Amino acid sequence: MNGSRKTSLTAAPRLVRAASGVDFDIYSNRWLLKNTGNRDIINIGAIVPLVGPQLQDSIRTVFAAIAGGRPGNTAASWFYTFRSLVEVVAKEIGGPIVEIDAEHIAIWAHKTGGTNLTALSHIRSAILTWEKLRSPGVTEEAFDIVKRLRRPKDPAILGAVISWDPVQGPYRPAEDEAIRDAIDRAFNDDRVSLAEYAMFRTFRATGARPESVSRLKVEDFRAEGSQGFIRIPMVKQQGDAWRESFMPWKPITQGFANLLSMHIEANIRPNIVKGIDIAQAPIFPAQRFQIGSDQNNHIRTLSLGKTYIKIFKKLNIISPLSGEAIHGTPKRDRHTFLTMLAMHGCTAKEIAANAGQTKESSCEPYVHAGIGHFQRMEKYVGSAFIPLADRFAGTVVTEASDKHAKNALLDDAASGVGSCGIGGCSAIEAGVAPVACYTCRKFRAWYDAPHLQLLEQLIEAQERQREEGHNTVAETTTATMIAITDLLERIRIDRENANG
């Protein structure tokens, strides 16, 4: 039993077992769901003054059931999202909530970031559990509105992953390459430590959640000759205890395997407590010295995430697409890793296996995100997308302001795409304009010209040439494809800035 007891309608204590095996009193105001490692806590007392007695009892019953069947971090996350709903509604109505109705759900969604997909998911899961338990305190109308809070199915609006959101979604391949280059240079220049470099690379190489990375032990990494393997502890599996389930062993690159070996030999082996089996030591410990083997010796998930973000801010990586600093998080690394699997042809089932997901449907957005002309182009281009020399070097103007507009450069459909700033060159005489012009500094591209259509034609032609085995010929259009993509990105940014 833990926490100070505070009764509502029922005076006697009632012990409930959390998914981790820890018992807690449902009528205490502070529930400790795990007593080792990341000590997941539900501060139930925070909402006691904000709800009526019957609603309070229902909240205790519902979240006790959730804590008994879900990992502690999941139960705590659901509770704190629900708590935000209670706080917003209580403030809006000016007193304690007696019953949650549909209007309260709408108020919360409007007043807070309740349109966030994660927050909506938490509320929906909690309220549907409420309905299954048939606990009082939520109206039928509220159940109905919550049931309609579903993730949109239209591929055009499938959230951050499909939109390649610059804050929450996967990194574009060009940005991902810039990040790789920046962290490698920072380590070589001694601006990040070996331990920090190994942690950063682990996120990028595995796509694992912070909770999984924090649980890694030395025994989860092995080397066989020149090949390395890693297994990732599962999280978010209903009823699973700490390090009870694992994803299958997966191969990793030799470079990453060498890095992990170097980190373990330099930072872990010399600093473990005498008598501890090195295999049981955490790969990322909570402290540098006197490293033990139990759960408390593993770095906390919150600290791991903060360290990652601190390193990312130190790197100050500028996007080669937008010219702005890239916003980096472990979640974006995960989205990127899984999206790249899709871009290399993996199915939703294969991605789910790599993600530690039990439902294939949860990985469908990554498949959708890998579809489209930009993604296909970047897949073929790879690291060549980065250098400035390969990007669009001309200028962008409106057709109306172009003094050379009467001598327009025409595409295959006889549509004007721009003009030559010096009035013409051998590219026009040789018949390779306007394709060759996109890599020329003298090219004056028009804002509203059909550049996208030309890019799509080049992509299709390159794919066809590769399928026919003409890789060398196909590669000759790569620089032009890069330049057109950069041009389209510049036009998009200019328009966004113009529209505020």
C-alpha cells in the first residue's frame, strides 16, 4: 500500500494490483504504479476538489482498472490527459463537475490542444473503458461524441507522418542526411561524448521508443564476426512486466555495432559494481560510476529524452530545404526510421514487426508517407541531395516581370517554364533545354510554370531506365531532379511567407 488514504464515498481501503505487480489503495490520493525505475505515479488527489463525490468514485474505479491492465506509463499518460479535461471544464463552469457530458468534451477540445491526435486517443481510450465498466458519471451523449473521435482515414490528412510535419513528423531524407553528418562531425570534434553519441545513434539506428532504449542491457547486444545484432525490449504491451517481452533480434550496421562495443568497453565495463555480470548492466546507466544491474540503475526515460533534445539543440542543424533549424525529437527519429522502411518497400506488417506494434493498421501511415513524387525522388537521390552545388541555383520570377518572357523556354507540352538571363546558350541549340537549364545559374524560373509536371516526367523516365538496367543513363538526370525539387520547395516557402 502507498500514499496517504483519503476516502470518498467508501471508507475502507481497497487494494488493487497494478500491471507491474505493485499494490495500491484505490482510495489513496497518490497511486504509485511502479516502485523501481521510472516510478509512474497517478496523483488522483489533484482532481478531488474539481468533481462531485460520485464522479470521483467512478474516476477511481475506471483508472484503477486501467492501471491494472496497462503499463504504468500508459495509465499515467491517460490520467493526466483526463485531468486536463477536468481542470478545463471545472474552470469553465465555475465549480465541481457532477457529470461529464458531450458539451464538456467539446469545451476541452476547443480550449486546449485537444485536437492533438495523442490527446484525443487518450481521452477516447479512458472514456471507452468507462463505458465498458458501466460506471456512472458520463452521459450517453458524451460516450457518443467520444466514439466519433477517430484518426482520419483520408491519406491526405493522416496526421504528422503522412504530411511530413516539420515538428512532429519524419525528417525528410535530405534533413536526415544533414543530421547524420552533423552528429558524426560533433563526435569527431569532441563536442559530444562517446556515451551521448552512442545514445543518439541508437535512436536513429533502431527507431525504438525512449522507454525501450532506457531498458537496454548489455545482453541485448551481440556481435558475431563482422555482424552485430540487437534486440529491443517491448513496451506498451498490455500486462507485460519490465523487460518481459522483446522484439526479435535484428541485424545492425557494422559501424553502429563497433560504436556500441566501444561505448560498453569504455563507459560500462570499467564502472560496474564488483561482482555484477556485465551482461546484466544497462547500456545507458543512470550514473557514470558504481553501475549496478537492477532497474534503478537504468537511465530514466525522461532524462533520456531531455539528453537527446539537449544534444540536438547543441548541434543547431539547419534544414537544407527550409533554411531553418531542424526540430529534433526521439519520436521524429522513430517516425523517420519506420517511414524509411516503407520507402524501401516494406509492408505494414513488416514495419509493425520492426516497430514492436501488434496492429498492422497503426503502421499504415508510414506506407502512405513513402508514396509520392518527392519521396520517390529522394529515395533514389540519397545523400547527393545535400550539396548546395546540386541545388537550384537560378532565380525565381513572375512571367509578367521577366524581360525575357517573349523568349520563353518551352517544355515538351509547349508550356513556358522560364527564360535565359543571358538570352540563350548552347543548351537551346543542342535541344536539351529546358531540362538542362534547371542546374544553370542563368535560368529565370517562373513561379506558376508546370515545374512539377516536368519533375514527374523525369522521375518516371528514371524509374523506367533503372528497371531496364540502364543505371548509368538514369543517373544523368539526378542533378536536375534535385534542382527542380529545390525550386518547388523555394516557391512553396515564398508563397507561405507572402500569405503570412
